[in-house]
Amino acid sequence: MIYRLPLACTCFVATVIRAVYASRQVKFDVRTSFSENYVTTRIIPVDVFDLVVFGATGDLSQRKLIPALFHRDEQGQLPPEARIIGTSRRAMSDAEFRAFAKDALEKFVEEKSRTDELMERFLGRLSYVSAEATLDDGWLKLEQVLGQHPERIRVFYLAVGPDLFGPICDRLGTHKLVTPQSRVVVEKPVGKSGASADALNDEIGKVFPEPAIYRIDHYLGKETVQNLMALRFANALFEPLWNGMHIDHVQITVAETLGVETRAGYYDTSGALRDMVQNHMLQLLCLVAMEPPSAMDADAVRDEKLKVLKSLKPITAADIEHSVVRGQYRGGPSNNGQLKSYLEDLGNPDSRTETFVALKAEINSWRWANVPFYLRTGKRLAERVSEIVVEFKPIPYNVFQATAGSLKPNRLLIRLQPDEGVELFLSIKEPGPGGLRFKHVPLDMSFAEAFAGRQPEAYERLLTDVVRGNQTLFMRRDEVAAAWRYIDPILEAWRDSSEPPKPYQSGSWGPTAAISLIERDQRTWYEPHVE
Ligand code: BG6
């Protein structure tokens, strides 16, 4: 039995009490009491801006940036004068770029949003300048286009490989395109190690001051990730319990069913540790573990996240075998035949790049002493699911008879995707006669149900935050450096090890060693269908 409670987090305390009380009844549904009076969105238009997307004809632009901007336009958040200027080395006319964007919208935006009027308005904002990052070609044209409105907010979005960050920033500087109102957005990965991240940050920093640099980690723009902060800091219920006295451990899983697809070239130089753990997963860990910031402003939040990163217990070469598992997918059955292995997808039989990582992270602090954070991420796993599980300690003493069955500890599940929402698992008496029997049931806050309509994509929020000049959800330079300080020794230990990544079958939950990693501590990975 599931008690569904789609609701705003701020109503959480009252709801828990009502739900526990109501659990004595067979059916309980408070959906209507929340959905009627809840305002789902507040649209505040941003200031007029010119956005220049470098790498405008690439995958990120097609799948994420163009659709995200379209949706913000649909919601009335882009002022009529705002312009989007696509740039890449490809020669293209404005009309061809608009056709490219139209095609992207047809693929990645639902038909019902694409009215003729809106399509025309959005595509009318687009123009194109062909420019070579490392040559002078095209830059004068960009100067001309931007020079038409020198006073506007300018956003330079570098949707290109990190090797082009330096050359592009350099050209932006020499062509005097960087005004006091300018910002630069860089995609992860920022570097491949602490040293290369430093070098990259230095290059960007020669042209843009730190308050104008927006290092994107799109996980921070996900609705549920932001809700994690709301859950913790807008409710009195959790904070007193949010420590090692009451929490047994935390699990963070980001599992994907897809393999490396068309990105094998990039991925093989990265691997799951750099691609997912150094940024997305450590950022999630920070949001769970950080102290309450003094205010919801960029530096206050980032100062607290930095403290967590600095408190991570280093994983040394000696601990690596016990604390980290790396895996690489093999083939496996699928609905339409046999899936290829990573090595086949890549076309290189010798690669030792990991497509899976599980690790046990520990935080040296009073709050988190003896509370392990188990992280796992991988490609070609059994399900596409991203979630954070906070498992509370068992009750100190069971007053019920053994016949009632064993009591499971309370568990808070924060699901990022799919079906974004939060579930709090409680033990209740199974309704009906026949003695006491317990059931572990979730109080379920499904955001999709609570807030009718489309859930905004992470990039929508993040792009408008850049225009507004709000850096709260972007990584500061010192955070990136601290994350690398944790990751670098693991990469070095792997490099020096003769042991290859452990194989796992496509469609499984990773190598068996990942199960041993947690079971060694008498714990198990949370499996949604086993509850
Ligand atoms: C990206 C990684 O940052 O995140 C990809 O480079 C990964 O390898 C992706 O697939 C996952 O993002 P999401 O939002 O689909 O979970």
C-alpha cells in the first residue's frame, strides 16, 4: 500500500503527522488538498541579453540548450529583444542555423508546445556567425553583431571541448568583446586532473574575473536537487536528525541504461570517475552533507560545500582496494539482439577506461563521523535511475513481539529521475485484524503529480540564472580544485595498478565487487523493487 502525498515541501511536517495518523485507515489520499491552492511557477522575465553559443551546432546545443531556451521563451521569460547567436567553425547562414534549431526543437520539444507563433518568435531571435576558435576568421563579424548593443548582458556559452576554452577566451579578450556585463559559461569537465583544471581556470581567469565565470554542473539545476535544499532548510523536521547520531549511512546512485553511444571518443579519455563522480556525484554529496548556509546566496552556499569537499577523508593507494570499485561493461542481451561491450563500442580492445565506479566516501567531521556515503554510477546498468537514499539508524529497542516481523529502519529517498520526488519510508501496522504485522510504506511526494505540467529541465533554470548573475548553482574555482584533490589520488592509484577494471554484464547492477563494497559493512544497496 502506498500513501501518495504530492505536496509542497513546506507542508511536509503537517503531512507526516496526518499521514501517520491516517495510516490506521485503509485508504488515505490528501492529493486534492494540496494541488488546488499550490502555485507551480512564477515567471519573472530576465533582463535583455545577447547569448553567444560556441559549439552551437553540437550535440549539447541541439539536445539541451536550444530546447531549454525555447521553453523559457514559451514561459514568457525572455524579453522580446533577447538574441541568441550561434557560433561554430562550420560555414552556415542565419537561415541554415534556424533550420538546424527548428529540427532540434522538433526532436526534443513536445509538439503541443511548438505553436507556429512561438516557433516563429523563437527562431527569429537566432542568428549565426561562423568563427574559428584558433584563427581570426569570423571574429570581426562577431564584434559587429555584439557591437550593436554594447550595454546588454553578454553571455558566452562554451559548449565545446575544454581544449578550446583557453583559445576562445583569449580571442574574446583580444577582440574586446568582454564588457563589465559579460559572463562566460563553461561545461564540465573542467580539466582532467587538479593540475589541468588549474591551468584551464588560469586561462579563463586571464579574461574573466571569478564572479563572471559560470562552471555548469547540470545536476545542480535539477528540480529535486534544489528541493533537497528546500527539504533540509525549509523544514524543521529533518535538521535535528541530520547527523551521525540518527543517520546510519547515505547512498547516492546515478545509473544509466545507455552505453557510451556516439561519445566513445570523449568518454575514453575521461571515464566514469571524471565524467560523473568528480562533479555530479560529489556535488550531490555536498548538498546532503553541508551545514546550513547563513543565507541562500552564492558564496554562503559554496563556502559550505567547499568545507565538505575539504573534509573528505582521502582515499590512499592502500585503501583503494577496499574503498573503490571500477568496472567496464561487457555485452549483454537486449530486446533487439545482443548489446556490444564497451571495447566493441569503442573499437579498441585494450582500453582500461572505467564505465562504472562505486566508492565509499567518508567525511571527517563531527556531523558525519562514522557515516559512510556510498556512491555508485555507471553506464549500461539495469535501470535509469538517480537517487539519494538517507538511511536512518534502527530503533534502539523493539517493544513489539517477534511475531510482528522485523522492523526496517526509516529511510528518506530523494529521487532525481525518473519520476522526481521524495519518499519517506515508515513502519506502520498493516491494516486489519489478525494481530500486529508491520509494513514499510513510503509517504510519497511525487513532484510530477503535485505540480501538474512539465518539469523544467536543469538547463532552463541554469541559463536564466546566468543571465540574472546568480552563481549559487555553479561551481566556484576552489570547489573544483578541492574535488580534484579527492579524485586525483584514485586516478593515480589506478594508473599505477596492473589490475584492469572489473567486467560487468550490460543490464546488471555492475561488478559483484560493488555489492561486496557495501555488504562488507553489513549494508545493502537500495533496490526500489525489493521494498
Ligand atoms: C553528463 C555526462 O554530464 O551527464 C554523461 O557527461 C551522462 O556521460 C550525463 O550521461 C547524465 O545526465 P542526466 O541528466 O541524463 O542524468
